[in-house]
Amino acid sequence: MPKEVTQKSGLAVGLNAGHKVTPRQVVPRISRRKGHLSKRTAFVREVVHEVAGLAPYEKRVIELLRNSKDKRARRLAKKRLGTFGRAKRKVDEMTKVIAESRRAGH
């Protein structure tokens, strides 16, 4: 739990007793940035996605979504990705891919 910073009075007694100091500017820990998507990583993933295309399970998810089997699509994605949160994100991503392909088709 972080300490509460109080304003020192410069006096030897009282509620805010103590020597007057300027509080340190603490640099945030690198661990706070874990999982943050950098521009470079996003760009590399985009290029790889363009070159390699979709993974086979992603194609299956899209097929299930097109046949309005959303729950089944989420279950398949969960089995492949490990957690339900990741699966939901992937299904949303694949829904966007379908929408993009519809726009490109028309």
C-alpha cells in the first residue's frame, strides 16, 4: 500500500512535523507496461496477417459465425486459445474480418 505524502511544516512538533523535502518523482515500473501493445508489434502482426492469412481455426470460426452459430464459434476459439476472454476477443476480431470482406466485396 503506498504511503500517503503529507506536507511537512519544517517544525519539530505538530501533526506535520519534520524536515521540508521535495517528494521524489518515482518512475513507473516496467512491469506496469506488461501487455501494452507497441506500434512496432502491431505493425509486425499486421504484416504477418497480410502475408500468411488466417489460421485454419480462424477460418472455421468465420464459417461458424456466417452460419449464425456464435456460441459454437466462441467454444471453438476457447478450446484453441485457452481462455474465454481471449476467445471473445478473437470472435469479435473475426466478426470485423467478415464485415471488412463484405465491404470489399461490394
